[in-house]
Amino acid sequence: MALLEVEDLCTVFHTEDGVVHAVDGVSFQVEAGKILGIVGESGCGKSVTAMSVMRLIPDPPGRIESGRVLWKGRDLLAVDADEMPQIRGREIAMIFQDPMTSLNPVFTIGKQLGEVLDRRFDLRGAAADERMVEVLGHVGIADAEQRLSQYPHELSGGMKQRIMIAMALMCRPDLLIADEPTTALDVTVQAQILHLMKQLQQEFGTAIVLITHDMGVVAETCDDVVVMYAGKVVESCGVFELFVAPRHPYTRGLLDSILRPGRSKATPVPTIEGVVPSLLQPPAGCRFADRCARAVAQCHQDEPLLATVSDKHLVACHLPLEVPPS
């Protein structure tokens, strides 16, 4: 069952140079209790999509121009602005990219976590402390009572990220949006955070949208995947099918760039030549055409539509890759 349905979402930013079409006709679904990965290079619109779902786009300069964001069948884009704070946190929570800047350096951890309980549940004092200690224990923080009196600068990067996850889970939301939750963390801490998120999803049945540029993270945690490029969805399917039989050349390029065990140091890592095009004046046709070795004249002229190539596998490409023989 679809918990969240995003339909033809378009978000723009008005700048001195012109209008940036950051999210251009994006559609996807998140099923209850599942983890959806949104993957792509920096500048492809992943974070703006998440901020649009939460209605956190700063206006000006940004504006959600069209589309629908159906949350349990209700269009969040039509909800009164005064009502959205009741949905954020309680029903949909978000972990932002950088825990170093997401926590206020002048307040203790207990003060910042307690504010969530005070505002959402009118809970404070000993009852709030008990709830905070309980949630910190769920995210694997030892000596939780001591942590409540500490300031962010006294904690490691991995600990700060666990605090951010605890803050998002304080209201036990049905959907958690995690925007690059392992950025700037070392490999060991990254593995711990990913394991924690998987564990929380299984324990509480929370649906998760995981935004990342790391295909290894996607393989490790996700059930379904949406691949974004230059503000558009170019491929969408189950995680197993994506890795076994990618149909879009861009997806193939992302997979080929993964560092794999046993690779010789003398063997160069494959890369996708070029850069993501400017979204001020997106190119006609397929936005990946200038970087694609398979592109033909039609790719530069006609925009490919997202179409079904197999069961629940959607691709926007005039020349989708063939399915490899089994």
C-alpha cells in the first residue's frame, strides 16, 4: 500500500540569472514499511524533492509550481500552512544532511530533544527525560542520561547523527526522510548508522526515504530505488532488479563506478564523463544525451517519457539497455 505518492512534482527557484527547474515532473511512491532510495549525482534534485514533500522550500526564491504530494491520500500541497507543522515530526520526520550544523551549538542535547516533546506532546520534566533516555537507547547511545546534559561539540560526528535520528524518531513518525545521513562519517560509523536505520525500520515498521549518491548504500538498505538525473526520474524499480538489470545508461554508469573488492590498482575506475547540465536552461531532448555513448539524433531532440519496460520497472530512455541473459 502506498503511504506517500508524489505525482508530477515541479519545484523552481527564481534567481538573478533566471528560473532554475530543480525538480521537473518527478513521480514516485513509498510503500508502508519499505525503504525507498533516491539516488543520483549532486545537483540532480534529490534534496529539493525531499524539501518539497515537507513543504520546506524557502519562498522566495523557491516555489512548488505544480504536482501533488499525497500523504495517506491527502494532498499536502493543498494543506493549510498552519497545519503543516502538525504533520512534520508527528507523521513525517526528516534527518537533514549535516548533523554538525543541524544541532544548535548553544543548547544541550536534552534541551533540543525536549523541545520536540514540549511542542508536540506538551511533555516536560521527568516524563520528558524518561522518554528521551528511552529513544536515545533505541538509537544505540550509551549513558543516555549523561548525554542529555552535553553540548553538540562534545560529541563525535557519528554520535551527532544518532542524536538527529533520535530527534526524528521522537514522535514515532510513519515516514522518515533521511537526506545523505552518512555524509562526512567514516566507513565504520557509516555502517553502524545504516544498520541502525534498517533495524529501526524493522522494529517500528517506519517507511524510509533514503537520499544518497552512494550505490553501495542503496544495495545495502533499500527495497526500491528511484534514479534521478537533472531534476527528473530516469529509472525506477526494485533494488535487486536495478543491480541485476539496469535499463538506463546513466544507472549503468553509476553502478560501474562502484569500487569493488579485488579491483587492480592499475585498472582505472570507470567514470561518467561530463557534468550535470545547468537547470537554468535544460537541454532539449534527453538531459543525459551529451554524456551518453549510446545517444542518437532522437535523444538530442525528443524528451523520453518514463515508461514501463517490465513489471514495476520504469525507464525514461529512447534506447534502454537490453536485459542481460540469465
